[in-house]
Amino acid sequence: VMRQYVNTYPSARAFLRFAKWAEFEAKNVALARTIFEATLSELEPEEVKQARVFKQFASCEERQGEHERARVIYRHAVDLLRLGEGQQDPDEDVSNYEKTKRDELYKSYITFEKKHGDREGIENLVLTKQRAHYKKRLVQDPFDYDGWFELAKLEQEHGQAETTRDVYERAVANIPPSNQKDDWRRYIYLWIYYAVFEELTSKDLDRAAKVYEMCLSIIPHKEFSFSKIWILAAQLHVRRKDLAVARKLLGKAIGTCGKEKIYTEYIALELALGEVDRCRTLYNNYLKAMPHNCRAWSKFAELEKAVGETERCRALYELAIAQPALDMPEMLW
């Protein structure tokens, strides 16, 4: 009679009733398992993708002590129904009743892992829940850069390199809609963290250099720039032992950005390499751009003193105090 019933009404409801009868009335667990498997393989997709199908199948296996079988069923349900992700497939029309059942199924899976799982399984569940929270948060506001930082950190600590890279790629794709520098500050740090990840975690300096290159191409330099990005990119090229590119980048930074920090970093690089003449050229350009800067005059004079050029040092101090405007004249005297 039950066979005729499922043949006449091939639905999840009919198959589940048949499986329940086989397990509890006929006491035939093998038959019940066969019916559950037939439910997943023979019915239409809309019938199969019901939370109660997986719930009853997994519960049956759990009652028989087949915990590994039950775990496989639960995990299949998690992947198929996207449980714990906090969002449904946009192409799937799911009723509120089914959403409730799916939430209950996921809670049952968590309870199952707590009872029968190992530490790794429980940690994976916690991570899945955290990922779902961040993904839901970022769907609501893709410009929530703090959310992207937290998701990237989660994947970097517990996920695969490709997954972490994908998070960073999706994060930096959300370019701030305004040209206000304050709106770009947190966004720029996404690029910095991305480059640091490629260099230190993936050990891929070439990819890290491309990350900085892409970042510099996106910044609206006519409106504002970030000296930190220029400097970090140049320092990376130094570590790649490509001094020519580092110098070219810092020179471009001076022309584009022209901030004091870039001059001082460029001079520090050349000084570390023992290129005194290059330092002199940079100081000359530095002081042409900022003749009021007493710190620059003082550092230039100290350089000449350090290399034994006393006359040059004295001449610099005299030239400095002759400037019509100085920010800290007491430093020179």
C-alpha cells in the first residue's frame, strides 16, 4: 500500500511518510534508508530542497548511531540549501515556513556537532556562522570597510589564501563614491592590508607590487593623494631589490604628491645607500618646495657636517637664516 502511495503521489511528503512507516512500524531501517536516498535522487529539485527531508533523514541515521552518515547528510544540506549564510539564493522562491524550517535544520546540525563532533567540526560551525554574519552585513552596506577588514582577517586566520584574496578583491572593488579624502582613508588601508597579505602570507612580492600599482591608479591624485601608499610601494620595490623602480616611484610621488614625508623617506633611502650627491639634489628640491622648513635646512646642514664639508654646512645655515619666513628659526640658531 505504501509503495502504491508514493508511486501515485511522488512527493516529499509521501516519501517521508513511507520512510517513517518503514523505520517505526516495519522496523526495517535498511528500507527506510533506501526510501530516504530515493527521495533525494528521484524527486524533482523543488521537492528535494525541503529542510524536512534532510532533517528526518539525518535524525534517522543519528538514532541508529550512524553519526558519520548523519554528518554527511547535514553537510550536504548546508551546501545545497546555503544554510547559515544569512541569505537565500536570489533565484529561489522560498516561503517563510520553509525559511523557518531551514533555520531549525541548521540549529539541529549545530546541536548534532556539539553532541557528536570533534573540536575542528565545532570550530568550522562557528566560522560558518561568523562568515554569514559578515556577508549579511556587507550585503546591506558594501562600503562598510570595517566589515571587510573583519571578514578578511577571519579568512586569513582560518581560510585558504585564495579565499582571503577573493575577499580583498571584492572589498577594494567598492570605491568610495565621493572625492572627500576622509571617505577614502579606511578604504586605502584595505589596499595596504591586501598588499601586506600578499607579501608576508603568500610570499608573493610581485603580486604585492601589483596591488600597490592598482591602488595608485585608482586614487584621484588631482584631488588628493596619500604619501603612505607611495612610500610603502617604494619600500616594497627596495625589498624586491629593484632600486630603479623605487627611485622612479618616489620621484613621481614628489611630482604628484610633494609631501614632506616623501622627501624625507627618499633622502633616508639614498643616505642608507651612501648616495650623498643624490641626497644633496633631493634636499635642494625639498628646500625649493619648502624654503620655510627649518627642519629640512637643519638636516641638510647636518649631512654636510657628517661628511666633513664644514664650509658647505656654514653656508647652508647662513642661507637658511636669510630666508624671509621660517617656521622654527630657533632650530637654526
